[in-house]
Amino acid sequence: MRVSGTEGYAETADRLAEQYESRRFADVHKSILPLIPTTPCRVLDIGAGTGRDAAGLAAMGHRVLAVEPTAEMRAHGRRLHSSSAIDWIDDSLPELAQVHARGERFDLVMMTAVWMHLDDAERRRGMAQVRSLIAPAGLLTLSLRHGPIPAGRRMFEVTSTETKALAAEHGLNVLVDRDRPSSFGTEGVWWSVLAFQAQDA
């Protein structure tokens, strides 16, 4: 049974793996790179896909818990990025039950191209769950896709304004709020990049 929000990914995993891996971690995330700790830390990559970002973070010396609910995407991730610094698990928003069961907190939580797959109720539940996983002074980064929805996908139009307000309710301060064009030049598509820091800094 597919997790809600992952529709369309299993069927196109091979093509998506090639697409995702064609872009460098540093290029996709240049807006937030200055925020990423330079000393080794614990990172939670929610919706890790094929592991491009997890691998980039591992190469920086971080230990990464890569969460990916689509088995086909996880398989590509394990094949392409077999670093011992990356732990792969099957879990999903909004509950993240398997992550919570580990009893860990993270210095950096990333949600790249994930948040807009959740409906309003799921986003509210998900933000609370994610916030409880962030260590004191920890960071949360996320990106939101805007524009035409690909066929077969479950996706919602989620604004930066709404996301910032929800984050503020959970004690997260805005550090970055920027828009960028599609990395793949997709017509009519652009992204919002947001970063937050826990107020218990």
C-alpha cells in the first residue's frame, strides 16, 4: 500500500533517479549551504529520494538518517550512495513513527520537495512531529514546488507565508525565504526555499 503523497514516484523511479542525480547537491541547495554546520552533526533527510542530498551531507562529514517511503527510490539510493554515514529507513510524514522510535534529535532536518505533498491537516500534524525532532538551536530547511502539477501526483499549492506562520507556531524563526527557478527548466515551475532555526538557540 502506497503512502499518501508518494503517488507516481514508484512508477517513475528509474527516470527520476537519473534526473535527480544529474544535479549537484551544492547547486540545488546553494541558498542554504552557508547555514549547514561545518562540524560533524546529525542530519535527518525526510523524503530522501535517491540520496543525492544525503550523500552530499555525508561527504561534508555528517551522519545522515535518510527517510524514504518509496521502496523503489530507496533501492536506487542504497545502490548509488552506499556510504556508511547514511542510514536508510522506510518512514513518512506526517507521523514519522519509525524516526521517533529511535529517540534521536537532529541538528539539521531537511525536507526537499516534500512538504507540498501533504494536505493542510497533514502539514499541521507534520510540523509538530518534525519540530520535536530538532535539537536545541537546530535547523529546518524545506523547499516548496509551485506551478502545474505533474500527472498522477498528489500535490497542493503551499505558500511560503503559510509555511512561515505554521513554523512560527512551533518556535521556529525564519532564516531564509527565497524563490528560485526550476533546476530542470520546467516551464511554469518555481520553488520557494525556506530555512528556520529553533528558538531555543
